[in-house]
Amino acid sequence: MAFNDLEYHAVQKEVAAFLESIRPAPHIRKEIDIVFTINDQTIEIGEKRPVWRGEPGEMSVLTSAKITYVRSEKIWNLYWMRGTLKWELYSAERTLAVALNQVRDDIHGCFFG
């Protein structure tokens, strides 16, 4: 089930503030940036960069973290993408803030290396 309007705006605000704290310097953001999308109850965080051997201005996003809210359990599942390109559960957290801090800390190098 997707977020309602209030939840969506609260989540968007929290994730945007988090991303602002980890984004590269403004002068580099045309070459590499950190972006997010929200679809239903899932947040995807990834690197946006120019496509290798692509057309000028063509960009791609490599998603490195996925956070899904499980309403029935009231938890946030944090996933990372393995080398097999399959998502694997990294941790289950009570709050979105804790899940985002796991991405920021990245103690195992699963999200941004």
C-alpha cells in the first residue's frame, strides 16, 4: 500500500534532508550526484552520473539502496544490491531515520563502496 499524502511528504522531506548531507560538492553535481525516488512504499537511493560512451547529457542512475516500509509490521526494511544484481535484506529498522543512518554509515561498504 502506498504512502498517503501526509506520509509521502514527511518521507520526502526526511530523505531529501538526508541526501543533502551526503551529496557531493555543488560544482561536481553535473558529473555525479546522489538522487532518490519514492514509488508506493519504497524509497530508492542511487548515484546519477553520465552514461559511459553515451550521448552528451545522457545520464544513468545506479540504485544502491532500497528502503521499503512494511505497514503491517511498522518496520523499514533496508536492502542492498549484491553483485548478482539481486536485492538482499541488510537490516530491518523501526524508523526511517535509523535506516538512512545505516546508509550514511555504510560500515560494510554495501551502498556506496
